[in-house]
Amino acid sequence: MRWPRLLERFFARFRRGPGRIIVSTGSYRFLRVLGKGGMGEVWLAEKSGLAGFSKLVAMKLILTEKLRDQRTLEMFTDEARLVANLIHPNIVQVFQLGRTRREHYIVMEHVFGTSVLQLMERVQAKSQRIPVDIAVYIIARILHGLHYAHNKHTRNGEHVGIVHRDICPSNILVSFRGIPKLTDFGVAKATTSRVDDEGNIIWGKFPYMAPEAVRRQGTSPRSDIYAVGLVLREMLTGELAHNVGSTRALKNLLDKESEIERVAAMPPELVPEPLAAIVLRATQHDADSRHADAAEFARELEQFLLLNFLFPDEDRVSGFLAEHFPDARKHRWW
């Protein structure tokens, strides 16, 4: 009986689908797909070990057909090396970068929760809006994580120069405990990146691209601030600011868009005037007219909350999520 078990264990490393185990890196049992993207897919997996040790993790695997693309491989490993040293409560943690004979993978923190995109869809299905205090709280926390990433230095004291370049509702997660976390630095740029594509390729989701990115003028931390501002406006109004499907369409829209039209896109019955002014500043077409950094943007949002006697916290966010994701209450281990 011993040989069949050994053979089963050996061939398990090549198995695909739920239940697959990567033997060479320890025991990971794949449970279900959490998401798919252009470069790979993310699985919920269980890491097991001695004496009943068990831990749920998220594993990002590069697609098999992408393994022969050296550029894609370098971007994949760049993401892992970049995020591995980003230790912040509002950024999804990366634990390990590894490879087998058939795949490259990144082991990450599993956030038991939802994305802002899924939250907006769930809320809008009930013809409701995300409360102002909750939307502002989530974005302020993300801005603190983003400010940390923007100002990250190497162990030698060199500025890493991180720009996320893909901030959008699907890349902002909120745990059912009420903790917002920024994820997916897959197309981020940094001084340590091996792929230098700035000005040649436009990365990110079209509706959230900053004007300077669309015009191939390069990106900066203020490009991320612009994207965060658009996400906040969408959370508050329930509508995309720029509903486009190509860079050409977005460029044409930005060339015609006036400040009056942008103000009108935020109805005062949904967005209080002081908050609208903060969002408007973050989404200025001229990068120099936006907030100096993510921390300043966060401070303005937090001051808005204080001046309006709004005091949201993790429990407030957690309770709101429980209303719209009632099944989450069945799992108290998170």
C-alpha cells in the first residue's frame, strides 16, 4: 500500500483544480478561486503543518500560458518583491514568492471580506447608497496605506518610488471586521522594478486613469490620489465619473470636461459641499493642483468627519457589511 500513496503524493504537484497540492513548497490545499486577472488567478488555499497547524492564505498563480513571457514573469516577481516589505495594516501582506516546475506563485494574506466594487453592487441592488461616513472612513484608511507605500525606503535608505497605478474599487478590500486594505500592486512602478514601461504602456483601469497617464506624460503619487478621488466619488454618488472603455475615449472626455460639469456630477443631496470640494481637489486635471500627498488628502477627509460629528470606526463598517452580507455572520472565526 505504500507505493500507491507515494505515487499519489508525487503526482499531486501536477494536479489542477480544487484539492491541488504543491508538494515541493509544503502542503497547500486549494479550496476555490477568489478572482482572475490578465496575468493570473487568485486561489483561497489552506496551509497545513505539524500538530494540526492550519492557516488560510490567498495564492496568486501566474497563468500557464504566460510562463513563457519573460516580461510578465518579471512583473509578477517584481510585485512580490515590492509588496513583501510593505508592512501596513491597510495593505494586503505578501508572505512568500515561490515556484514549482509548472508555476510561479505568491502567497498572500487572505482578507475574509469583500471588495469595494462588490459592496457597491450589493448596496445598489437594494437601491441604496453607501453612507457618507463609511465611504470617507474606508478611503481615509486606504490613503494612509498608500502614503506609507509612496514613502517607502529600502534598507539602504533609498526611496523606492512606488506608484500603484491600478487603484480601483476591485483593488480595495474591506474585511468583515471593518478593516480596509489596498491590494494588487501587479502593475505598480518603482525604482527597483526590472520592467521600465513608463510612457510606453498605459496601465490600470480606464475609468480611473489620471490625465497625465492617458497622455503618456508619466505617473506619480498624485496619479494615485486622482484615482482614489474618483473611487470616493463613485462610492458617494453610485456612478462612474468616466464611463469609458478606451484611452482614446477617456482622452476625448477629459479634453472636453469642465470644472462646472465635474461639480455638477456630485449632487449636493448625496455629497455635502465641503466633502465635494475635497474630492474636487483630488481629481483636478492638473496634478500640481491636487493634494500634495495621500496623507494630506486623508487629513482633510478626517477633518470633515470631525467637523460634522461623524465618528465611524471598524465596528461601524463591520456592522454595515453584516447588513449586506448576512452570511458572513455565520463565520465567527474571522
